[in-house]
Amino acid sequence: MQSTKFDKKVLIVEASESNIGGTWISKGTVPSKALRAAAKLIQSFESQFGDEKGRKPYERFRMEDIMAYKKPILEGKNKKVKDDIIKNEVDTARGWGRLIDGHTVEVVDHLNEKKIYTASYILVSTGSSPTIPKNIDIDHTKILDYTSILDLTHIPRRLVIIGSGTIAIEFATVFAALGTRVAILNEEEDVVPFLDHEIKSALLKTFKKKNIQLENKISIEKVASNDLRNCDEVHYKIGESERLQVVETDHVLYIGGKAPNTKNLGLKEVGVELDEHGYVSVNNMYQSSIETVFAAGDVIGQPSLASASFLQGRLASVKMFGNPEEITNSDTDLPFGIYSIPEIAGIGLTEDQAIELGMDITVGRAYYENLTKADLNHETDGILKLIFKTDNLQLVGVQIYGEYAADLVHLGQSVMANNGSIKFFIQRVLNYPTYTEAYKIAAFNGLNRVSKSGVKYKKLLDRD
Ligand SMILES: Cc1cc2nc3c(=O)[nH]c(=O)nc-3n(C[C@H](O)[C@H](O)[C@H](O)COP(=O)(O)OP(=O)(O)OC[C@H]3O[C@@H](n4cnc5c(N)ncnc54)[C@H](O)[C@@H]3O)c2cc1C
């Protein structure tokens, strides 16, 4: 769509016969968030009104209804994307695309008919697929991956998640909200290691509260079905121990890594460089080793987020046809959002990173239990941390654990993008009651800390 704004003719080649919008709409982002929204609604209802008979959510609510909640959202999104593409006069060719050279794409459609298209530029955005584990047979019935779990027809009573990344954390808390007993078996030493230490401990507290069992440093021996007990069993070992552990479950959700969809695309043949994992290597303009071939989204690797992919694709187009100076994004300006219940988000430095860099920083904290809005919504688990330079109060990081974290983080992002300080939150009127109030509370908390360390309060507010 960006390219049509530069008056260019654009063709999208899409392998799916029915959908457009990829993992974002059909298999990942939107469907998982729709499931989360339904689970969150159920959890909020439970926490506010309880159940007089003490039933678990899976005894009161049906997956069928939850899925019915999801369906119109996906249909609506799909239609919106199709309409936008038509409105922007972008053409679409359905079929499998393969590069012939730096200007030519061959498309084989579902009737095996071939067509050749040529263009000044080609943007590869074929996404990624879940990796297939060696010792686990994903049958998509009992043993699921992140795509097939979104087609479950019932709320499981027990779920074992093998994996520990952000998607695993999201599904763990979402199913726990539905009353499912969840165990996370993590092959790594730690879960989400990039989180700020206080945010991590808040997450681990939620795990405890929600009865989510977490085992780190495990190795899977086997996943087998136990017909007598009508369940699956996951056999594993922890760390160096030889003792075999067994956990019974209704379903296993395997969340391994992602692999780029770069096979059979003709990339290597036309000279597009791939890295050792098969991702397309690009420069900071998303241009590959071939000048006319660009790549964006999951196919270039981290951060593998819909949020980042939108911008990457747009920037590639700006580089092709617009003004390259517009490309100003940097790694420090990259927010993350984890849609667990509650949410986690951050931008800039964590407290630990700032200290490691030798910066003189102070931290201001706001706890959700002190927010009127959180009280009203029964969502008082949470913390917002502002990390700022002690000498001039410049904001260098925002780390949040709590509801609406993924939205809230963008206020910090705006202030940081303008090299602003925490005075912004103190000097401006912020709507009340809001979750945004956390910024004001954390800013005052941070200011008090600096003041306690000996700087006169008046001087603090004068500083620039
Ligand atoms: C469960 C889950 C939850 C997620 N949640 C979030 C979230 O909350 N926020 C977020 O920002 N991101 C999230 N993501 C990540 C996000 O979905 C991806 O980063 C994003 O979809 C990547 O976009 P893409 O265009 O690179 O690839 P995709 O969305 O995978 O699209 C690639 C498209 O290319 C097509 N294609 C592939 N090969 C060919 C070919 N040879 N010819 C023609 N067409 C082809 C495919 O059919 C597909 O439509 C989530 C992912 C998952 C799995």
C-alpha cells in the first residue's frame, strides 16, 4: 500500500487461496489475541462475581462460544485487509511465488498454471513456520503446535506446554484463566530472560497464584499416550538428574522455534544471501545482497513481530521509491509487548541493562494496587518502572507488568523519542482514573528517591 502512494503498480503474490494477511490474521497474532480477550473477559467476570457453585471456568464456559467470539473478528480483519488492498489498487495473484532473477517472479497457481511477472523491485515477505521437533510427533489432535491449539474444540483441564518464549507465556496464562491446569516444561535455564528482574518476579508470582507449574532445564524423554488412563504423558528429566519425571495431561502444546519460509523460493539461485539459519540477510534498509530484492517480516528473523513487520515493509518501500532519510528507526526504539494475562511490555533499557552500562540511573515505581482504575477493574497485579538518568531525569527505559502494558508503553516511547524526562509526567495533566496515572505515580516516586539522595527538590524540578 505504501508503494501505491508513490504511484507505483504493485502485485501481491499469496500462496493461500482464501486468506490474505498471513500468520498475523489467520494463524497467529489476531486469533491468539481473540482467544486471550475471551479468556480475560472470563477471568474478569470470575474475579468480580465469582461462582456460587465454585465451578471452574471450563465447567461454565464452552470453547465453542469462545471460538464463536473469535470467528467474526477474523472474518472482519480478513475483509478489511482485502478491502484496503482493493481500495489502494494493489493487484493480487494467488499461487506459489518463486524468484527467477532479481526482477522476475514465477507464480504457480492451484491448477498448476504458471505465470511470469516482472518488476523493478521484489519484496520477499514469506514469513516463518513452526519448527518440527525430532522426538515429538505433533498430531494436531492431542499434541499441538501454536497453530493447531487455536482450533481446539474444548477447554482442556490439563495442558503441558513445552517451550518458554513469549508465545508459551501467553498461552500458559490464557489457559490458566480458563481454569486449565498448566505446566510449562522449559528446556532453557530461564524463561523470557530479557525481562527486567522485577517484571520477571511479578510474572513468576502470577504463575504461583494461577497454579502454573514451571520446570526449567528439562530434557524431554518422550511424549506418549496412556490409553488406560485416557491421557497423554510427558516423560522428562530435570538438569543433570537421571530421575525420570512424568506429568499427565490432556494436551501437549509444543512451542519450539520458528524457521524462515525461504525454501523453494529460488533465493539462493538468484544470489540472495541467507544467514546460517536460512533467514534473508538484509541491510538497515531491508535490502538483500541483490539490489532489487528486499525482504521484511519473519523471513529476516528477529524480532519476528507483526508490529515490526509492518514498519519494515513500509520502510523497504520508502527506500525503493521514496526518501531514504525517512528511515530513522533504531533498536532502542523497539517496544515489545507480551499478551499474557496480565500483559508485559517494555521499551529502552531495563534497570539491569542501565547498571551494566555504568549509567547513573534512578528507578521510579508505581504499583497497580495504587491505581484507582486498576482497583475499579479488579486488576491490581502490576508494576510500572521508569528508569531515568539521575542527573537530568531523562527517561531511558519503561518496563511494565500489568493490564494494558502493551498500550501504556507507547507514552514512554513518545517521551523517549523526544529525549524527554520524567518531568513530563509530573507537569502534565493526565486523565484520571486511568492506567496512565501509573506514569505520574512512578515519576513522583523516582523524584523522591533522587531527593532522598541529597538533591534539593526545587533544584530537581529546575533541571533540564
Ligand atoms: C501464536 C502467535 C502469536 C503472535 N502474536 C503476536 C503479537 O501479539 N504481536 C505481534 O506483533 N506479533 C505476533 N506474532 C508474530 C506475527 O504473527 C508475525 O511476526 C507476522 O505475522 C509476520 O508477518 P510476515 O508478513 O513476515 O509473515 P506471515 O504473516 O507468516 O505471512 C507470510 C505470507 O506469505 C505467504 N507465502 C509464503 N510463502 C509463499 C510463496 N512462496 N508464495 C506466495 N506466498 C507465500 C504465506 O501464505 C503467508 O500468507 C504472533 C505469532 C504467533 C504464531
